[in-house]
Amino acid sequence: MKSSQAIAKLIDLLPHLFGTAVAPKKTGLLIAFLSAKGGTGTSSLCANLAMCLGNRKLETRIAVMDLVLPIGSIANIVGYNEAINLIAVAEQDSQPRSSAFYRESLPRIPNWYLNLLAGSPDPAAANRISFDRIEDIVVRMQESYDFVFVDLGRSLSRISLPVIHRANLIALILSTDLAAVALTHTVYGYLKSQGVDPRRIYPILNRAVGLEGMTKAEAEQVLGVQIRVTMPYMGGNFTLANNRHEPVAIKFPNDTFTLALNEVVTELADTAQKL
């Protein structure tokens, strides 16, 4: 009776006491993919890791959302060329879409074990997008799927930052060249200054695009943080799979890179769940 919060607490407790409390909506786990420099294979990793998770957990609903602005690339990677994309969904109606729309209407990509919300088809369309609609789309996607993989590319903006804060885990992709590592160090420091818990940042060194450059130890020294995993080099096979719109795990099932994909996505999912 002496508490100033007594009435508020009583109001909160009454529904539970009378059995009328409504359980909070279950939301899926959000894993954001981010890089500090282009050409690190961020979009390809996002799509292929999501595919591996969907292939290993067939009962799990997996979605990929391409938020790279001003133009997305995952549709080209997976071979999707239909009309449903981020801009079309954001502009189609004046009222936000329900969760059921994202669960039932997003295209299922053959052989990729995922549903896709493709990115902006051109820069002009991206300039018309509203931040409020993006935020609502992310929320509805989480309500509709068990895992949502969001490709942010190298974007740090008023649109991407709220998604980063919302994400359960942030896969920070860097390549082996000194410029990419140095820029990643800057981005890592910026994320921490914005209140992002370092435990939610998961650095991945991607060697899929070449052997040249820094070693993992050298990159860690510049970055100032432990790199969680290094993706092995697979020559031109990575580009070949992308050009044929095929998942690496299906095109090259016995490649070391495929084994690494399966290990990494398991750890990503487990870490996101724990956090």
C-alpha cells in the first residue's frame, strides 16, 4: 500500500489472476548481415547460410529480407525475378500488411529452402521508401518466420540502425584486405558507441573471394576483437554457383566451404537463440 506503483502493479496482475492474460506474440530470431566495405560476399553469405539452415531444419520457417539500398542483389543470386519486392510491398497499400501476408505471399525459392523478400530493384524506387514502413515490415516478418536473415550490405543509415538494434545477432563480414579490416574496425567501434552489445556482433572473415591479404591473426590485431570464423577459399566455384543461381551447398556439397557453411549457421542460430 505504501508503493507508488501499487495501482499499476494491481492492473497488471488482475488479468493473470482471472486467467484472461494474453500471451505475448512469439517473434522469430533476427540475424543481420553487415559489412564495412563492398565486395566481401555479404549478400552471398546471407543467402547461402539461410539456405543451409533451411535445409537442415526443414520444419523451421526461414525468410531472407534484402534491405541493401539503393539496390538489392539477393534476387539475382537466387534467380528470382518476379514482382514482389521490398518497394512493392512498402508502397502497395496505405495500411501496413498483416503478418499473414508475409507468411503466405512471399515467394518460396526452389532449392533454397527459404522465402524471400527481394530488395529494391533500382535506385529511383529506393528513394521513395519510408522508414516507418520498413520498421513495420521487419516486425511482421519476425512474427511470420522462425528465422529472418536481413542483408544490410554496407549500409549504416536511419533505416539500417534500428534493424541492427533489433537484431538478435549481427554477422559482421570482412575480407582480407587491409582497407576492409580497417573500415570494419571503425564500424565495430561505432556500433559499440551506439549501445550495441559486443556479444551480439559476430565477425566473419570471408576468404571466398581470394587467398591474398591478411591472415586471421593479422586481421584480429587490427580489428581489436576476435574473429569468430574464417570462411575458406573456394576459387571460382563461389562465383560459378552465384552465376547459376544455385546454392553452394547443392552445387558443391563436398567442398570445404559447404562444410564451413553448415558449421557457421549452426553456431549463428545457437548464439542468436542464447542471446
